[in-house]
Amino acid sequence: MTAQLIDGNALSQQIRAEVAQRAAALTARGVKPGLAVILVGDNPASQVYVRNKVKACEDSGLHSVLEKYDAAMTEAELLARIDALNRDPAIHGILVQLPLPKHIDDHKVIEAISPAKDVDGFHVSSAGALMVGEVGFKACTPYGCMKMLESIGMKDLRGKHAVVIGRSNIVGKPMAMMLLAANATVTVCHSGTADLGAMTRQADIVVAAVGKRNVLTADMVRPGAVVIDVGMNRNDAGKLCGDVDFDGVKEVAGWITPVPGGVGPMTITMLLVNTIEAAERCAA
Ligand code: NAP
């Protein structure tokens, strides 16, 4: 069996076209959706991520501001910038690129963002809203994974067993909550799981969000299962790869996401969706 590909680039294009339409409609009403992206320090990977986010905004007709600060910026200075952006009516979404330099407390910074502008969905109030089914902002990466499932007709997951590998606050846990909200039966695995393969072999859907190559191999996948690969790693040749042994697993799975070209572009797309949503809520 050769799995069908869930193409994150193609799905992103489609969703970004809808974002552009919504942005144009809002702009015509005098509200140009605006995203502020803050980068502190010169982490090379973060520089690429923020550039891509700002470019995606521009391509979809959103206003974006990139604020770059020296690694020596103090926590108090960063909190003051966030406070100013919280009060800026031209800005509907605020994203602080992580990781921050060690002398700045990530949690304190994220909690300083107004929940109404928390388009990354990392604020405690966004996580709480997801938990109890209230309106908030969904964390972009798991939100993108849910859209990928929807794109193959898997919106209501009643009767499906989903296994999430990883339990971080930004991917694994919100992913599990979103799958639960879509009526799946959910198992969350992590480094303390005794027999990962025994869990994943029961799954109709496996989401791998670990950050280690080959965490999921063909022998761990039920034939026909949907496999979503969130991981971002480098192989021996230095090329981007996921957590899934793609070549092996694609022979067993029914659907699979590639890396690159899978969850990565969807994460940025859902940031645009959240920003539009924030602006629409503000204009309502
Ligand atoms: P993280 O905070 O390091 O969490 C990794 C999780 O994997 C932890 O829950 C850990 O368990 C679990 N784990 C580690 N080794 C394991 C093993 N052998 N078997 C089962 N579980 C294991 O990472 P993260 O921030 O969630 O990110 C995960 C991956 O997704 C990374 O590669 C990251 O780069 C990527 N990512 C991609 C995107 C994207 O847009 N494509 C966005 C965000 C993240 P414990 O909790 O027990 O330690």
C-alpha cells in the first residue's frame, strides 16, 4: 500500500486565499488586520520563522510589523512593548517568537499578551478556553493538523482512536484537546510510555510531535491509518525531516503528511487565520 499525501502547501494556498478575501473585506470596512511579530536575539532558526510569518501576512493582505530587539533587551522592556501593542488599535494579533533569551521568563511574557490578541494561542486563557469549549484562539500547529484531517473528510472523529505522541503545552496537549473536541477517543503518549508501538498500532490517527527522527516506524502503524508528522529534525545529510520514518510508513498508512511541506506551512496559515479572526472579532 502507498499512502496518499496530505499536502500542506496546497491546503495552505487554499486557506490563505480565503484569508486574503476576508482581509480585503475587513480592509474595505476600514479595519486592516494587523499582526505584530517580536523577535528578541539572533537565533538563526527564529529569524527564518519570523521572516516567513511576516511575508505570509503581506502576501495575504494583512498589515504586519516585525520588531527585532537585541538579545540584551530586558524583560521589563519587552513587557512594556507588549503593553503598548495590547493598546495599539492597528494591531489585532501579537506573536512573540520563542525561545526567548534565558534571562526573560517566557511564561510571564506570554501571559502579558492580551487574550484578545493571543493569535499563537499559548496564553493560559486560550488553553483554558480550548479545555472548556469556549471561544479563544487555538494553538496554530495543532489547529493546522485538525484542518489537514478535515481536508480528507475527517472532521467528526466519533468512533476513531487518535494517538498523540508528545505532551508539550504548545503541540501535544492542545492537539489532544482538539481531537477530543472532535469526538475522537484520545491516547497521549510521552517519554514515559512503556510500549509506544502497542499504543500506535491501535490508532486510526497518529500525530507525532516529539522532535526525534524515526520515532514512528512502519511496524508501529495500523494499515490504512492517518499519520500526521509534526516533528522538525535534520537527517544525516542536514536535510529537514520529521519524526516519522516516511519511506517505511508510507507503505502502510492510508494518509501521511510530508516533511517539509506538511504541518510546517499549515502552522503559519493558521496564524493568519487567527489574526483575521482577531480582527473580525474586534470589528464586530
Ligand atoms: P517538546 O516540548 O520537546 O516535547 C516533546 C515531547 O515528546 C515530550 O512530551 C516528550 O515526552 C515526548 N518524547 C520524547 N521522546 C519520546 C519518545 N522516545 N517516545 C515518546 N515520546 C517522547 O517538543 P515540541 O515543542 O512539542 O515539538 C515537538 C516537535 O515538533 C519538534 O520537532 C518541533 O520542532 C516540532 N514543531 C513543529 C512545528 C511545525 O510548525 N511543524 C511547530 C511546533 C513544533 P515528556 O513530556 O515525557 O518529556
